[in-house]
Amino acid sequence: MLPFSFLFAGLVAGTSGSRSSFSVEVQQASGQRDFVREWLAARSKWGDPGAVSDLSHLLTKEGNDTIVLDPLVNDSIYVANVEIGNPPQTTLKRSHLNLPQRWVQSTDTQYRVNIDGPWAPQYKPNASSTAEYVENSSWDVLYGNSPAEFPFCRVPHNLIDAGDGSHAHGIVYQDTVRLGNFTIQDMSVQSAELMARSFEDELGLSGILGLAYTLENNIQPPAARFIDLLEPALARPIFACDLGKNAPGKMDFGFVDNAMAPDGFVWLDTVEGSVFWDVELGLTSWGDNDTWFSHDFTVTVDTGTTLLFLPKAIVDLYWRSVPGMEVVPTTPEVYLFPCHLEDELPDLKFKIPGVERVLTVPGPNFYFGPLRDDPTYCYGGLQTAEGFHTSIMGSTMLKAFYVAFDMENGQVGFASKEMLDK
């Protein structure tokens, strides 16, 4: 789900004391994208990273087998201001649809690499008049698989920590939390004591904020999830996201912005029994092709993943329609295309049976930056989900839509939007 994970242990209250609706701006980082980082992070979270046979083809031809990670340097990471305590302390949370946890760096955090700082904005419980330590409390989270499960990847450990496949654990406080004009009193605030090394250098990221569908958190003693307390407090049990392309986006809670959906929503039921925001698709086409390729698959909607990962049969047919495309012989394969074709990449289309509506992802969305040693070729933002447990609808696709999540009816709605933020 979205990179928002709020865990509360107490009362949720709107500023007016009544059911609420509000919006929160989410900012994206700017700079050069890092395909290898995002590709590995997704494989760690959703698939079997041990199946990756060799990354050398993705690195420079000079034989450099290390990757320098630039913190927060692509528009896959969206952060929102979250205030904690009294007086309010501003922290920066990465929104995530498929996590139930919310945790934050704090004065409890022990830094093992970036010992002397500077650090991301911290939560300081001793500076809050409303902070209460929860006795014998604990929590922990592992995003994806352990670094030990990457035996064939000739990359440094901190790369595996950098996305999913990272970890954090700590203690719990109760304190006041503010998201936009929405105030939560006595919320369970997960304070990180230790976390993966990669988080230490992310100066624009204090922690994680999650809106998982039904996935449980593991706070001890048990505490309610954010989404469970949020739903009854909203004017409508719904939230929506607009992830900007090279521009700020927003999250709407308790309402949908109809101005963002002039043609209405295409609503899809979530997969029964799934703990994630999973939907089913089946008819795919691209470019000027009038033929629809029939291939049923389940896809997880995840703002915490950057790339779009679909079944190999679909991905292979799409890229083989692009002149000059190349396949990197990793396992699984990686698809490249000539950079000068960025604006000419074919649109990807999904037909929704019954309503006869089509969801269209603009082809240029699949541009993910050039190779380091060959700037004439670029990484594709659409890659194969081979080896994954599910297909993944990451922000590469989601940026084309205003996406609504109906908590009461278990549905995801897609509204095409004008890409004014190109």
C-alpha cells in the first residue's frame, strides 16, 4: 500500500471533533534515478532475490561491481510532513500502501555509520509535553528478504539495505500526531532504536508511514493500526492519492477530489482474502495495436515500489514492439530501449471487462534514465515480474492516475488525469 504507516494506541480526533476530511501534500525527491536500486528493492520485497544470477550486466563495462547510492534521488520516493508531540515536531515520512507500520527516527536511535550526523528530522520524546513511554513495548519490521539471501549479487551490503530488504526495530511512545489538519491523540509512535544503514544517510526521510489494507502490525503490547482508527473518523471511509510526475502530489482523506476525475472512476474489487490492495486485470494492449492480449493476472497496487512489474509474456511483447530494444541477460532479464525513443514509447492499455473502460499509461512514463556507461540506452520502467509472488503496480503507472482506495467496500478506483506535471 502507500508509504504511510500509522500505528495508534489511543483516541483519534479531528480538529473539529467531528468526522473529517483533509489533504496532505506529498513531495517527491528530485535528481537522477537509480534503476538498479529500485529493481533490487522490488525483487527483495516481492520476489526471490536469490534468483538474481549476476548484476554485472547492469553495472559499468569497466568492471565496477559496486554501486554508489544517492539518497532520495528519484521521484519514486514521496514524503509527507507529519507532526508529532506538543509543541509539534515536524518529521518526514515515506508513504507506503503495503505496510501497516509507522516508525520514526528519534533521540533513541543508535546510528552505526552516520554517527555524528547530520540526520533526518528526529522525534524527540523528551521535548514533548504529551509523550508517554509504553512500558515493555517493542516492534520490529523487515522489509523483504535478508541480505544473506543475495549470494550471487556482487554488490555491497548497504545496497540491499537501501530499499526493501531493510529493517528497523525499537520501542513505543504514545503522543499526539498531526497529519494535515487531522489530529490523533495518544497515538502509538514507533521510535526506532536501530535501523538499516541505508536510512542513516537519507536526510530527507525520517521514517515510514503505511496504509496497509488488512496486514497487521506487530507492536507489543498490541496497538490499533492507523487505518483502523482513521476509517471511522473520516467523513467517508476513503482515501486517494495523486502522485505527481516531477512535481508534488497529494493524499486526500475522507473524500475524493472530483476535479481530478472528470470522467469518473473505474472501480475494481480487491482480491478476496488478500492483505494488500490487490486487483485483477486480464486484457492488455499497447500503441496502435487493435488486438487485446488475454492474460489474467493479479497485481498489487503499491506506491512504495517504483517500477511496473507485469507477467513476462506481456512485458516481452511490449518491448519487442520498440525498435532497437535490448534484453540484458540477467536472471530475470532486464529490458532496455534507445533513449531517443523516450517520447515515442507506445502507451500501455488495460481494458476493464463489463464497463468497457480502458486504463492508459503513457509510454514516456516508462523512461527510467540512461545506463551509466552507454547514455544512448535507457532502462525501461516496465519490467518482468518473473520470480515475483504477484505483479506490482508501482508509481511508474500510478502517476498516470488519481487512485482512490475504498476501505469500506474493498475497492480501488482509477481516474485518468491530465499529465500537466510532465
